[in-house]
Amino acid sequence: GAGVSQTPSNKVTEKGKYVELRCDPISGHTALYWYRQSLGQGPEFLIYFQGTGAADDSGLPNDRFFAVRPEGSVSTLKIQRTERGDSAVYLCASSPEGTGSTEAFFGQGTRLTVV
Amino acid sequence: RKEVEQDPGPFNVPEGATVAFNCTYSNSASQSFFWYRQDCRKEPKLLMSVYSSGNEDGRFTAQLNRASQYISLLIRDSKLSDSATYLCVVMNFNKFYFGSGTKLNVKP
């Protein structure tokens, strides 16, 4: 399909391990967002890319979280030394541009469980 | 203070009822406004954009009041399939800010 694709759909990991979450945005979309959603809450902003660069990473909770988008398309969210509190659904969204009134299209998310 | 605040509900209404949700936003410089719908264990999907002049899409009407910094969504003739969580979304400086969502349960 032509939508935003996220892999894996589910990830269970042990506390302290490293994980990578992948997002493949809609082709041609220059803006890419990572959000985190906990049960009963709305999505919480983590980081925004415009092209290859992280235009705003103010939502990353601490230095265990890092994201890259080296070629301006696929993005990887990396979490080091995972903690149980990192358990959530990680959503990726893309948008044709980062400004204006264009909507964001979401992937189905990666459900991360840290045990 | 949160960027976007919504009543979490749930709103439990019978089929055919009219139901309204409001949300408020804190940044008066916010640029764009949306309502998203999220079904259980699914990703958010755009329901409609919200314009200052108000806009309607079938049974759904959205309004924006910039002076009071609130956004509303009205659903007429509720259907069972309208049961979902409705997320109020505000765009500031290229970032989308989400409310915590309002849960709607439409009962037969």
C-alpha cells in the first residue's frame, strides 16, 4: 500500500536492551514525525524531521532516545537501555510539508513492551 | 498547562442523538486545527480540518473560535459506527499537538 508503514508492529524486549523502530513514510512526504501514545492519552510529540534533518527534537524524553532519517525517507527511532516506562505505542506520521494546513498521515504504530 | 485540553468522556449516547465535543488550546498563535478519529488499537485518522468560518462534512460540523481559543465538533444523527475516540489537534510551528481524546460510545 501507499500508506505509512511501521515495523515491527509489536516488540517485546527486556529492560536494559536496545531497540530500533522503523518508519517508512509516504513517498514524497518531506515531513516526518514520531509520537508516543500511552493508554488513555493522546499522542505525545517526540521529534520532527524536515528532509534529513531533525528540525525539532524537543519532545525526546532523554538521551536514551535518538532518531535518524539519513536519506530523507525512512526513519529509525532508537532507544537505548530500555526501561519499563518506555512501554507505549510509538506512532510515525508523515506530511507532504511541515507547514500550512496539511494533515499528518499515521502508520499503525509499533507497540513496545519492556518487561 | 497542556497545549490542548479535552473532556475525556466517555459520552454515552443513543443512536440518532446529536453530540458535541469541545476542546481548548493554549497557544493563541496556533496555525491549523483538526479533528482526528482513533478506533481502539488503531492509528489516528483525519476526520476533518477546522476552519475559522466553520465547516461541515455530512453529519459532522466543526467550528473554531480563535478569540476564545476553542474548537468544537458536532455529530448529528449518531451511528453505532461513530463509536471511537475523537482527538482535537492543533498545529504550532510545524508540530501537531494532540488532546487526550474524547471517547464516544453510541448505543443501540
